[in-house]
Amino acid sequence: MGLIEYMKILIMAYGEDIIKSKYMQEQKKYIQHGNVSVFDHCVGVASVATYISIFLPIKLNERALIRGALLHDYFLYDWHIRDDSHKLHGFRHAKVALINAERDFSLCKIEKDIIKKHMFPLNIAPPRYLESIIVCIADKICAVLETLSISY
């Protein structure tokens, strides 16, 4: 089995319920960066975070890493449309994503930290867990590549 196949199996094993959920599927309608949907961005972040974690010589909570990555942008609106309810999106969407994710899924403390702190340093509180740091880094990598229309 190749690395990509192994990563797909891991992501589906831990995140299939999130990926197939009604609201996550709705994220396909919203653009995140460039021409990439929020759904594809979240799956991409989960993939890059999983890839990074495979090469680290320490034990991680793979389930929390993948689920937190999939839910990190679970804000459920089109942030490109001007609306006071999502004004200052970059500063506020992590909190909205956490509220929505807690409503729809059972989350552990690591998953909550990933979602809440993935925008560090834009949001001041630093990530508490290594899984959170990895997702934070994976999110930045994906955002840059998507903005520049570079496939990953």
C-alpha cells in the first residue's frame, strides 16, 4: 500500500462521519482561497497534517488531528459576502467553527484546541497540543498554495 492510499484510509477511518455530514457537504458551495471550496480546503488540511504527522518520530492522536483538521473551518457561511454576522472573518471564524462543531459532533480537548487556535498568530492564544501546531502549519501551507493556484 502506498502512502497516499494509507493517508486516505486514515482520513476516512477517523473522519468519514464528518466528511459525509450534511453541513460539511454544504461547504462545497463556499469558496475558501482562490477557487478551492471550504470542503476541499479542509480535506486538504487534513491530508497535509496527516502527511506531516506520519514523518514525525513521536506518537500523536491521529484521530484528533484528522477530525480537528476537517472541522477547523466549519464556520458554515460564505465569508466573501459582506454581512455583519461574519465581519472580521479572519479573527472570528475559529470561534464560530468551534461552536458549530461542538453542536454537531462530540469533540475531545485536542480537537477543540485545533479548531479554536488554528488561526494563530492572528488569534493570540497559541496552540496547546502538537496536533494543533501541525494543523496550524498545514492550514498555512494549504492557504498559500490555494491562493497561488498551486496543486498539492
